[in-house]
Amino acid sequence: MVTGQIVEYSSAGLRLKPASGGPELIFPAEEVREIEAPRKEPHERALVRFREGEFAEAERDFEQALAVEDRAWMRRELLAELVRCGVARRNWAGAGTRFLALHKSDPGTHHVRVIPLAWREIELTAGGRSTARQWLRGEGEIARLMGASWLLFDPEEGREAADALRRLTQSAGGRWAELAHWQLRRSDALRGRAVPGELALWEKAAGQLPADLQAGPAYLLGAAWRNLEEHSLAAAWWTRLTVLGRFDWQLAAVATREAGDALARIGQRGDAELLWREVLTEFVGTDGAAEAAQRLRGASDKPAGSARPNSSELNGITP
């Protein structure tokens, strides 16, 4: 632990003026595990409201905090939170616009984990669809990645979106190319076209990703195993998503609820109900919470099954 004044924090690293005096210290970004720093009052209020499921109110507070924040690195933290609010509210265009501002400020951003990509099927407003089409045909690779992701299942634009993603796997830089590749796997995962041998390769590829990029792929692997009626594996991957990180609040909530559904299908009703209750307490205000409440209202008095997937399952899943 090092105490001091943060001069800058970006993909280039953390620059810190030590409280004890002396020359400025520089730490590589990958060595920074956690930062604690004073936040302005609307920032603190926004964090509480987000956790309570008040996403619109949280967004307004984050915007207020951004308007009065003069620390460049903290402004990027606020932009990342605004991206999360946009996704939680299904405002894909707003979330994407905030992410582009974040990327412009720091092209190597360590907030890549919040990029608003679709991992399930989504509904776009007319404005969101217009923005997605504009980005799909534009020059910016990050905007094209988001636009193609949102339009992948669109009956009119889906083929063009898939073509754009294939090109991005070749032209985009490392992590963006990886995300484009996983977006292309989305159709097979969600529509039951993946086979066990193929999923073994997917699992290996997912394990090689940086931890903060694994959440979306983990959701797809859960869906793919569910479609093969491998419910234990599906539950393990969906539970792993929430262990990896809850950057997309709606996706994490749905994954936890679906993990409960998968356990219920193999007779582990007690463990399923524990997961559904976790969604109600941890992801207030989400679609997953509403769905978990429905599951619990219809829950029977069947005896509990075996334990929730253990750490070995979560850390080393095999078909």
C-alpha cells in the first residue's frame, strides 16, 4: 500500500506524489490492484443509488459529479460508471457514446471491461438502431465493434454486422479482435449450434483472455452448455461470470438467475433458490431480479440438492 496524491492514472500507469515527500512514483497499470481516493458527494450518492437499482437517479448523480470533477483520471472513472448506467437502463447508444469518450481520453483504457457489447439478444430503440447503423459503416474500429454487436441479430443488418466483425478479428488490435471473435460465436452459443468438441476449444480460449474480458464469453459458454442440456456446466460458467466481475449489472443478474434455473433442472432446488435470492439482494432493479422473484413465488417444497458449484469447477471447467 502506498499513500499519496494521484497525479494521473491511465493505461500508461499510476503516477503518485508520495505523502512522505520525495520524487514522484510511477507504477505500471497492471500492478495497480485497487485505488482509494476522495470522491465528491454526488459521486458517492450515485454509487449507492446504482447498488439500490435506481439507475436513472444514479446516472444523473454521476453526470453531476462529472460536471464538477477536475481530476482527469477520476473523470474517466465517472465515464466508466456512466457506461454501466446506460447498459443497465438499456440505453445502448448513450452507453456507447460515453465509452467512445472514455477511449478517446485513454486509448489503452483499463476500463475496456465496460464496453457495451450485447451478449444476449437485445432490443434497440429507433435512435439506438440508427446510431448502430451509423457506427457499423463508420471508420472507427471501436464504434464498428459496438454497432456490429448490437445489430448482429437484426434481420436487415445482421449479415453486414457479421461481416464487419469478421474484418475486425483481422484488423483490430489484440483485445478488440478477441471481443469481435467472441461476438461471432454468439449466434452459435445462443441458438444451440455449438457442439461439445467446439466448446472445449472455446473454454480454452476463454481461459486465455484477461480476467476482465471473460464475463461475456462466460455467459455464452453457459448458454451453449445449457442448449446441450449440460446444466451443471452451464451453472458453473454462469456463476463464474459473477465471480469474474459485475461490470454489466443486467448480464450478471441474468446469469445468476439462469445458474439457479440450471441447478433446478438437475434437482438441486435448494441451491437454485439460494441463487435466486442472491439475485434479489445483490441486483436490485434488474430484469434478473424480477425473474428470480417469479421463480421463488413458484418454488416448491422439494428437498435441496447438492452444493453450489465449487471453486475447482469455477476455475477449471472441462466438458
